Amino acid sequence: MRKKLLVGNWKMNKTMAETAAFAHASFELLKNANDKNIDIGVTPPYLSLQTLLNINPKLIIGAQNVHHLEKGAYTGEVSIPMLKELGVSWSLVGHSERRTYFNETDASCNLKVLALLENNMTPLYCVGETLQEFEKGVTKEVIKAQIEVGLKGVEDVREVVIAYEPVWSIGTGKNASKEIAEDICAYIRELLRAIYGGNADLVRILYGGSVKPNNIKEYMAMPNIDGALVGGASLSVESYAELINNM
Ligand code: PGA
């Protein structure tokens, strides 16, 4: 049985003071989530990681990106040992905004996934097609390459969490229908099953893209969707609380 998971991706939002306010309010969120047997977390900007860890380390606290190397001349980057020292145990990998604005590729994501796993951290690997790819009907080909290249060399797939986020649905208010989301999440599981056998059934696969309190329930009712990666609607405590209540 896969435990439900809700992750709020804050992107480039919230100062440390704003983060502290959310963290103080998060005890109530955690209590409600525990009552419903749901794991919850957030991926804030790097500067706010320590703030969250100091106030409520029981949340899943993840970075939004990592460099795959331990150290070196890579101005502006943050390494895995730096995050580990703080106590951060998760990181997003390959969010579509990283792929679009920072030229991340399936191959560069693969290096990050492997480096995180070597350090006993959990990669939350994001995949999804662009609007153009969706309209051309090549979604499955795109997802196949993203999964096969991005996870190449992963031995124990149970340590990976996957988010299917169609690029056209992120921040646009145009969420994918539950049928589309389920179809692709089931396809991802099928791809994983071909490589990892029965362990594919233990991998948590999230849907992301304009998930809101009023639509999260329909995704959670689908057999291959285990939770959500949520941007805009994860920013306020009230909305985060509603997401949990409606899961
Ligand atoms: P959104 O973002 O919920 O604001 O569409 C989702 C994401 O980028 O993970």
C-alpha cells in the first residue's frame, strides 16, 4: 500500500520570515495529515530550508534542485553534502521550470538522481510533456525517454518518487483531466514494471499542474495517483490545509 503524499513546491516564493510563519502554522497541518495517514512536505528556496528545519523538522523538507557534484567551481550552485549537513533529505529533480529556463536535460537529471540516491536522499523526479508535444500526440514517447534516461542506473526504484506534471498545466489553471493524469501515471508505472518488476507497485507517483483544493479529490480517486505536487495552492496555510482535507 502506497502512502499518500502532498508536496508543496514554493518555487521562488516566500522570504524566511514568511516561511517561519508557515512553519509555525504547520503543526496543525501535520496533525491533520497524520490523522489521515498522509505524508506532507514543502520544497522552499534554499534560504528557507534551515528556517523550516528549525521550526518543524517533521515535515518532509526538500530542496528544489541540487548539483550532482560534491563541490567545486560552480558559482551559484548548492551541493548534496551541504544539504545533508542541514538535515535536508529530499530534492526535486528536473522540474519543468528547471528544464525550460536552466537547460536541464534527462541526462543531467539522471546525474542528480543517482547522486541523491548515493547519499540516501530521496529524489522527487519530475516528468511531463510540453503543450506542443501534447498536441502532437507524443506524450508517451516523451515520458518514456524522461523515465528511461532520467532513472538509468537506479537500482532500487522504491527510493524514488515521481511527479507527472504536464508543462501546459503548470501555473496555467488548466489542470489535466483525471483521466489524462491517470493514463500517464499508469503508463509510468508500466514503464517501471518493465524494468523493476513488482517494485514498481511501491513507487509513489504524484500528479502536478494546477492542483487546487477543489480538484485534488478527483486525482486521489485514481488508482495510480498517490498524491500531488502543488505550486500556487501550497503557498497559504489555509489552502494547504484544504488540500489535506480534500485528499
Ligand atoms: P502549480 O505548480 O500547482 O502552480 O500549477 C505545480 C508545480 O510546478 O509543481
